[in-house]
Amino acid sequence: MATETARVGGALAGLGRFCFRRRRLVLMAWIVGVIAVAFVGFGYGAAPDNDFSGGDSQSARAQKLMAKHFPKEQGDRLTLAIKADKGIDDPAARQKIEKTIADLADSPVTGPVISPYQDKNLVTQDRRIARVTIPLSHKEVDKTEVKPLVDTVKDASDDSVTLALGGYMAEKAETPPQGPAESVGLLAAAVILFIAFGSLVAMGLPIVTALLAIVAGLALMKLVGHLVPAPNFALTFGAMIGLGVGIDYALFIVTRYKDSLRDGDDPESATVNAITTAGHAVLFAGTTVVIALMGLAVMGQRLMTGVAVATSITVLVTMIAAVTLLPAFLGFTGYKIDSLRLPRRASRRSQEAGAPSRERRTLAERWAGVVQHRPLVSALLAGGILLLLAAPTLSMRLSQPDASVQPRDRSSYISYKILSEGFGPGYGAPLVFAAEVGSKNADLRPVVEAVARTEGIAHATPPRVSQDGQAVTFTAFPTTGFQDEATANLVHKLRDDVLPRTAGGEQVLVGGPNASTIDVAEESGSRLPLMIAVVIATSMVLLIALVRSVTIALQAAVMNLLSIGAAYGVLVAVVQWGWLGTALGFPAAMPVTTWVPMMMFPVLFGLSMDYQVFLISRVREEYERTGDTREAVARGLARTAKVITAAAAIMIAVFTTSLLGPDVAVKQGGLGMAVAVLIDATIVRMIFVPAVMELCGKANWWMPGRRTPKAVSTTPAEVGQEARV
């Protein structure tokens, strides 16, 4: 049997056999390649690009107009917030404040600074709160250059005078690195693998394979950034996704290898069998994830296309590692795959190896029988739970995190609180109005007055004309904050009602960071259904090609939509409604970050298809062997339940560790994906799939243009050959 198995399987069998026999060459090529790519990628890779502006939105056009006619005002700025209990004119307070301002002005990265003692508009009427705008000297200021300024301001604060530095660069400067999150996820994955395999050797193979693939994938991501820029969160998500799928793909192959050894194959035949069965499924599953990720390009946003390309590279590298590097490792381990076992499992080795697979029903098989006994009730119950969890999605709001949702000990949050108290919550959400005009004599005062009279506007600044006389700008401050829904409604009211009714107002553009966030969120929301449709359609085509069934592909699409919708609902409840938000590391209730749902859907749809592929592939094998759908589902679930549960647990552990990091947006993405994988591995795979397949019966295998497959008599070698077709 071993000899016959080793000869069949086509190209994948040849690849697996080559990597097994030439294992030293393959391993050396991987090590040298990873070192070379890492040296070039991490040494000369592109810096992240976090500018989500652009496109043809009104805020994007306003930004272009400002950059053209007011170039000196386009650099980043910091804001020093000052709160003195006895007032800023108290001698001790004034001495401290003036010294801090002087220290900031003396920095090589700051421009001219105007003291609140020189401009009364920078101080509240009671003279307890003041602000200082600090321009940065050039656009390429790094956060490491701003960090000393943040520390200087923090050190200057005491019980009587509170000083805090705000602004985008200050936020970045004081945000700590992601920290040990990935390491914790890796440790958790190792523990899960050790429990699943009961062997240190079997545990180590998926870990080492995934780590080498991730290093190469991340380095390639940075190199590709020169061609397709991506934001800084792309590396974090690339590491999480790469670690999760890399370990999972290796886990599936190692499991199949161990099964083949237990069935009597020699190591080479077992490797070939694992690559032509589980490896074949890995390639389909990974391709599905890549295609799903590339669906982000449909969003029409430059940086999201960069995210799609960058994360797809990591997945591609993990796929290649699974079918090339892992067979080489298996060649080194051979029969020693179960070395260094858990004591409690070692005593059961002979029993497990010798027990006939049909003499005892596993827990998963018995559970499938329970679900299949009441399929309609089970399907309705699972569907009802998913719909209930998905209900909060209807109230989802999208935005970008600002200082108001940062941890309470951050200087940027303290600055936001002080300025909101002294100048109103809308100070951190300014609306920048800009218009091109024919001459310096253009009068925009009627527009300014109309905007200032609008309900929801605290005050507006006088209009200013550009030096070339071709543009006019002014700023208005809302009465509500950056994250408030009322601020978004105000922007629409100004654009749709106030400005069109004012003479010359139809030419005025509403921009600024707040308006830009609103435009990007609305554009993303409008394009999200198109991306979902593209991802579903392409993934279904792949799944039909693999399992040769339209019915199962439709089932997978519907179930994946329900599970992802449920994950969206849980995310809204936690992040936006604040349920358990504080316990999970979210400082305040906030809208969902704009890019999170966009990123979640293709990743989760692809991962859900992974589990569908591995489960249905086994079900298909059993059905072709027996012709009994009920038996095939029960046996397929029994054979895959353990490995899918372990794979899902690894994914959940990796994604959940993002909650240990400092970035609230990354936390949202990690939480949402962890919840989705949990739902998929429990409600969907353990209840929904067996119930729906039982209801469909032989219709599960419907495919236009061919008859439903019948059971065939097979030998063990033929079963292995069918699995590789």
C-alpha cells in the first residue's frame, strides 16, 4: 500500500516527495532565502503611509486646494494645553508655563510659537485654561523626535498646573509599541498544539514553519510598500494573520501525516499523502484567503489596496512554506514525530494506534448524531442565535480614533479634556472651509456669518485670503466632539443646506480632519456591499471547483455571512455600546474604526472557507466511500473536529492577544476576528453545518451537468488516491 500511495497524486505528490528526499537542500534554501529577504526588507523597506485622504470627496478637494494656496499651513501641529488652578497669571504658574513654552520653542523640530501671554484669544475668560499651537518645522518629523517634547511637558506638570501635549504626532509619539502581544499569541499556540498533539516534536513543526514564513512575509510586505503603500497597521495584521494561518495550515498537514503513519505508511509515503490531501486543501484554502483579501481593492482606497497586497503576500508565503518547508521537516523527523510525548498520552499510544476507527464513536460523532436527529430545530436555533448576535450591526457607526478615545493617562487625552473644558468639545473637531476666488477682494463674510449662525456651530474665525489672492479659508468649531454623531450630521447640513442657500456658498468646500473622516467612513460604507459581493462570488467559484457541489458552496456563503454578521454585532456591542468595553481594554465607547469592518470581512470569509474546505473535504471522502450523507457528515465531523477545534483555538488565541496592545483600532480588529472564529468553530461547524447537510440530504452534492455520485467499493490505497483528486 505504501508503495502504491507514493506513486500517485500528480504534481503535489512530486513536490512533496522532492522536498522530503532533498530535505537538506530545501531547508538550507529556506534559511538562506529568509535571511536575505529579511536583511533587505527590514533594512530598506518602505515606511508606512497612514494618509487615508484622497479620492474625489469634498474634504479631499478641500485639502488639495489648501495645499496649493496655503502651503505653509499644511504641516503637522502640536497643541499645548494648559490648566492652572490659580490662573495662568499666578507668578509660580507663569514661570512654569513660560519655561515649558521656551523649551518647546527651542526644539529643532518646532517652528515659531506664540505665547498665550501675547494673544488673549488663546486664553479663556477666567484665565485658568490656555492653549499654544506649536507648528512642526518640517513634514518628515519622526515620532521619536516628538517623544522628548511629550516627556518635557509631562515632567513640567504638578498639582497646581497641568500641562499636556496633543496632536496627531504627539499621539503617535506616546503610543507604545505593540509589545509582547504576538509573543503571547505564539506561546498560546504552542500550548494548544502541545495539548492537541501531545508531543513537543509535533508541536514544534507548525511553529517553526510559521515563524520562518512570517519573517519572510513581513520583510516582503515592507519591500512591496515601495510600489503599493500600506498603513502601519498592515504589519500588525499581517503578523497576526500570518501566524494564525501559518500554524493552522501546518497543523492540518502534520495531522494528516500522523494519520498516515498510524495507518501503516512509511514516512515518505505519509508525507506524500499529507501533501496531496491536506496540502491540496491548504492551497485551495490559502488561495481563497488571498482572493478574499484582494477584494479590498474594490473599496477604491489606495491604502486599503496596499493592505490587501501586503497581507496577501504573508498568506502566500505561509502556503508555500506549508507544502515545501514542512515536508522537509517531516523528512528529518520521520517516525520520531511523536517524540517527547505527554506522559498521560504515551500510555495510550498503542491503544490509539491499534483501535479500529469504527468500533467506537467519538464525542464529535455522537454530537453530530444528536444534531442530525433534530436537524430543523438545530438549524433554526443556530440561525436564530447568529441573527440575534448580528442585530447590533444595524446601528454600526464608522469613524477614526482620536484623542478622546485614548487611555486616560495619555498626554493627548489630558490635552483633549483640558481644551474641551476651556474651549468646547468641538475644538478638537474643527471644520476647515476653503474656496477658490477670482481676486483678493472676494467677500466671503456672508458665508462665514451663515455658518456661524448655524445651530451646532460654536464660533467661526474671520476669512483669510491666500497670498496669491486665489483662495479664501476660514475655520468653524462645532459644539460637539469628533466622535459625536451630531458632528457628522452638522457637516451634511452645512454642505446640503446652509452653503447652497448662501451667495457664493456653493463654491465653498468643507474639509478638515473631521470632515475627511466622515467622508472616508461614508465612502467605505457605500462600497462595502460591493466588496462583500465580489468576495462571496469568487470564493464560491473556488469552493465549487474543490468540492464539486453548488449546494455546499451556497451553504458556505450563507453561513459565513451569518457568522461574520454576528461578529460585527458583538463588535458594535462592545466597542460602540460599551458592553464590557472597559474590561477588554477600550477606554471609552467609540464608533467602530472605519477600516476594521473592511479588513475583517475578507479575512474572516477566507478563514471560514478554510474550515469549510477541511471539513467538507473529509465529508466528501466519506460520502464517496459510503454513499450515505448522514454517515459521511458524522464521520467527517469526527475526523476533523479535533484539528479544526485546535486550529480555531490557535486563531482565537492569536487574535485575542491584540487586546494586550495599545492601539484601539487594532484591538477592535483582533476582537472581532476572534469572536468570528469562535462562532464559526462552534455554532456554525458543530450545529449549523451538520443540521443543514442533513436537511439537504443527497441534494448536498448537486452539480449541474452531472449525476449525484454514488458509493464505490474502494481499497485503502484507492481511498487515498480519491482524496487527492
